[in-house]
Amino acid sequence: MLKIRSLFFASIFASTLVGGWAVKAETLPIATPQAPAPFAAQPANRYWNLRQTPITDVVRKVRGAVVNIQSEKPASSDDFSMVGSAKSNINGMGTGIIIDSRGYIITNNHVVEDVSILRVRLSDNTQLPAQVIARDPEHDLALLKIDAKKSLPVITLGTASDLMVGETVVAIGNAYGYEHTVTVGVVSATRRDVSLNKEISYKGLIQTDASINPGNSGGPLVNIHGELIGVNVAIRAGAQGIGFAIPVDTMVRVSAELMGSKRGNVKHGVGLRNEVKLEQTDGIRRAAMVDAVEGGSPGSRAGINKGDELLAIEDFQVKSSLDVERALVDKSPGDKVVFHFRRDGSEQKVEVTLEPGKPVIAVAEVVWRRIGLKVQPISSDAVAKANNQLHGGLLINEIRPESVAARAGFQKGDILVGLHQWEMISIDNISFVLNHPELPTFQPVRFFIVRAGQVHRGFLPHID
């Protein structure tokens, strides 16, 4: 019996049914319609005014920052059932969003995972090879880089924190290979938890009825002002008008971390709160407020204080942690950079000399080293039978022999749902416990797992 997933990624890897055998196609025809003629200013008469709408304005504003992604990856042995079948490559497609004019692009991790060849097509039909800079499988995001030899248009970032159910949204993407396909809909709901399968799930997605089709993965969902509010990720098979997007606020945070890994070990010591909303006479202004300054750091020595509003670094306007990483991505220890900030209504600037930072260790690596677990977030559906109050958990995929987790009796397939007094729905939750200043006071740490539909509890041996 053919088993069909109820939910699937909005990207494509081609397959063909031949003689009753599922065989991955070696090539996938990709629709490449002629590029439209450049937009020319039209006469300001009633005819054109009636045709031009807020939607056409949005498309004109956003289109240049949307790229089409084509990829190839080696077929696995599971992709070939026929005896003597020769392996070939699987062609895939998706969409990406330009977040920096130097060629940095964000897309979904599943669009680029395990690919051997990666190409990006710009809105002017220029086709360029792309490099994967860093990936975050947990949040299904990846950072790419292309060398365009020119400054590229960049998407305008919005926020998903103030979305209104029913407000108009626009999706743009490489739907079924039809480049820069535009669909329109509304925000149907926010903060949706969605399961792709038992191993892959998403938290806090935006739901929309704008048509999101295979090939749209990694593309933008924008509001009526043309501001990015989400990264399209998945659709529900067999259901009309149900698509999902990762909130832009999550994308900004993860992209900053991914770009920071490209930047390397450069330290400034200034921590930010992303996009704080400040009221003013003509509306709401978004700002990046300094949340912490590490003592003895370059930022501290330069005179930056907690509570300052960071305005810019060099020529880069700053409204989020992503902007900080964009400003510093090509910098090295010893470089001097100018930080512009506002304090008590007065704008100031200081020169900060960057210095080497401590090696950056991924959260997953820390969890593996200190506890001995490799985990994957899963949805609340997987643990509802054990306790319908649980909001999700972390599926244990691997346990390091002789580790803390191994000595505690963890088994592959267990679902970690709690440590001490906190729920575990993200690997960042484990990091929170490991880095908690009071960790020594609540050792041995109590854990809660779901095994065979039942909640079990125990204690972890001492965590170093």
C-alpha cells in the first residue's frame, strides 16, 4: 500500500514511475519563461491607475530580492529498486531570499541538504554557483553565498510579532519550476505547531491561504508593505489553502548565528535585544537596544553602555543582531570599526577595536560533549498520548557510550520532555539548563522522558 505523508516540504526532488518501479529522474525540465520586459514608468492616467494596486507595488519592490535555486544531489541506494539500475543525480528546486547585497541568501535547510551542485538564478536571469556557508537543521534554515560581482537588491525585513489574522500577504517563489510565481492570501493563523513526520516538526509557524506549492520552500512571505514576515516552508497535501512559513523574527536570529559562524572568532562584547518598538509622535519606530555589555570587552572599553540604542556600525544601519553580523562579517581581529548609538536623546559614535573571541561551539556539540545526546525536536502530537499538556519534546537519535545520558539509562527513540523544572522542546532549552548559574544547586538533575507512550522520570549523573 502506498503511504502518503500528510504534510510535505514545499521544495521539489523529481521522481518518475517507470514500469511500476519508483526511479529518480536524471533530469528535471525546469520551466524558464522569458524574462519580462523591464518595468517602465507608465502615464499617470486613470487606465494605469486602475491596474496598479498595492499588490503590484509589493511585487515590484520584492521581486529582485528573490532567487530561484536549482540543485543536484547523489541518489541513495533506496532511490533505485530495479536490479542493475545505474545511479544518477536527483534534481531539486527551491527559492531563496537575498538578505545582504554582497550575495548572502537565506533558504530552507531541506532545500540544500546533501546537495552536490547548487546554482542560483537571479531575477535578471543571471545564473551563478552558490556555496552553503552554514546550516541549522533544527530550524530548517541555511545560509548561502554567491559572488555576483555587483550589489544585489535586499529584502526589507518586517516582524511577525504584530501580525493580524486576516491581513493580506504575498508569497513569491519557484513554484513547480515556474520562476517568481506570485500568490496572494491572508494570514490564517499564527503560532502553529506542525509535524512533517515523527522526526521533523516546526514550532510557531505562520499559517496562510496564499498558495504555496512545491518549489516555494525558502521563498518570502511578505506583508502589504513588501516587508518580509516569513520564510515559506511547507504545505499540507490534499488540503486547499493551507501553507506555512517560519516567522521572520526566528529567521533573523538564526541567520545572525549562521553569519556569525562565517565571521569567525571576532569579539566586540555588545549584546542586543532585537527590534524593540519605541513609540514616537508619528507612530512606532523599531530599534536595536544594547541589552548587555561584557566587562572588559572592546565595546565596554569604547564606552558603550547597556540601554544605548545602537544605530549603525560603519555604514550599516542596525535594527537587529543580523545587521550587526552583516556589518562585521568581513572583519578580523584588530580591525577598528565605528559604532553609532543614541544615549539620552543624543547621538554619539565611538571606535571599537575588535579582538579575537573564544571559539564558537555549536549548541548541539555542547550537548553531545556534556550529556551525550543527539536530539531532534518533535511536535506535541508525538507526546499527547502520554500527557496532552506537553508542548512537544526532543526525540533522542543517538547516545554516546559511557556518557551522562548512557549512564542514566536513556535509549534511542526516547523523547526527552523535561529537565529539572523546565520543558524541553528545543535544543536551546537543554543549553539553558547546562548554562544555568544555579546548575550545581539542583544536581543531580531530574529528567522526564516519554517511552512507549508513558512518562518516565529519573536523575542524570553529575554534569560537568
